[in-house]
Amino acid sequence: MLSYKNVRLIHALLSSVALICYLIYGGVFLYVAIILALIYLGVVIYGVFTVRAGFFLSLYNEGSVTDKRIALTFDDGPSENTKEVLDILKKYHIKATFFLIGSKVESQQDVVKRLVEEGHEVGNHTYHHSKSTGFYPVPKLNQEIESTRAVVKNYTGLNMKLYRPPFGVTTPNLAKVVSQLQLNVIGWSVRSFDTTRESAERIIQRILKQVKPGAVVLLHDDRKKCTTVLETIIPQLLNQHYTFATVSELFKIEAYEKD
């Protein structure tokens, strides 16, 4: 798998050779250096916006393919709609993982408490969930994560180690922060696109087509169509003999800091 460190090193070496050749021979080698720079830029952009690439840091995107066990994960809560999601999960005796936005916790503290009381996992999804979060400098990104950890700990007593980057954007700054805070970064292998205008039926088809053993399914508990999707996919997946796990169970990692 390509990593930022390796790509940067390879680019530096090839570009140096191309520039040296240009200084000696001139002509075409300048264009070679420009092409190398464009390729490097394209690879970096791909790494930033493709969470499964694991370009800047290690992520947990998919579990073991030898066990028909999958994880349902929910972003952008807590919200009033989370209660309906919890009712469905309780109906089918399923435990899931919820990545919470810190700024929503205060007004939905009862929902957060219920999440924990019913055995679900909670993870960090930053405090404000801005579209530019992934490009914040290290101090600001650190504050976004630590503020969310603090507010959730205040209501649950749990110090979260699980983190999911908003929009799946990863950068060198994020790599520094998660390393300093010793967080477990969670991606996904099945993206539902339930935040789009697509119908619930299209979303259901997409999920069922892509699910395989070890899958991590990305959903959003603040969306009304999420409940419709769940009521359809859960019975079908159970009929296919899938079982459900939290993220920490699927990957055998710690969800919370030990006091």
C-alpha cells in the first residue's frame, strides 16, 4: 500500500534526477519534472479524500473476511432521529458504534446516555464537523477532538479512543494529532450515501450489494431515511447469516481510555 512517506520520498528522488538531467541535457527533462509534480499532486489529493487508502495514517476500514460479522456505524448524531434508530437496533438485539459531534451532545444528552446504557459504542466525530476540519492546523484539530472527548466524558464517564474523520478526509496534520492522542481511527468499507437525495430503495440496494464479511457500514443517524434503510437491510442480512458487532469487537481494539 502506498504511503505519504514513501510517495514523497520517491517523488523527491525522481524529481531530483529529472532536474539534474534538465540542467545537463535541457529540453524534455523539464517536462518530465512537471509531469512528476502533477502525478505527485494527484496521488496526494487521492490520499486526502479516499479514507480507505490509508495514505497518511493507519485506519480500520474492514474486518476479517473469514467471519460473517459486520459493524453498523453511524455518524453526525446525536439527534432526535437517533432515538428511532436505537429502537430498531434494540428490536433486533444489535449493538452498533455511533460517532458523535460534540456540539450536539449538550442538547441530546439523554440520547447519549441511552446509547451507552443500551450497550452501544460511542466515538469521536469532532466538535463542529466543519467541511474544513481535515485541513485545520494541528492545535485547532486537537481542540476539536479533545472538546468532544471532554463533553462526552462529562455525561458518560467514558474517554473515547475511537475517531472518525469528518467526510473521511485525512492529512499529515491529522496523522500527528491521532498519534499524539493515541486514537484508533475508523474508516469504512461500505458507504451508504444516505446523506444524498437518493431514495431509500437505492441506498438499500447499494448496501446489500457491497456488504461482505468484515464490512464496516457507514450510515447517518440524523437522517430520517436511515430508519427505513435499517428496517430493510437488517432482516435481510440476518437471513444471510450475518452477525453484528461494535467496531472494537470487530477489530479487537480499545474503544475507551482506561482510568
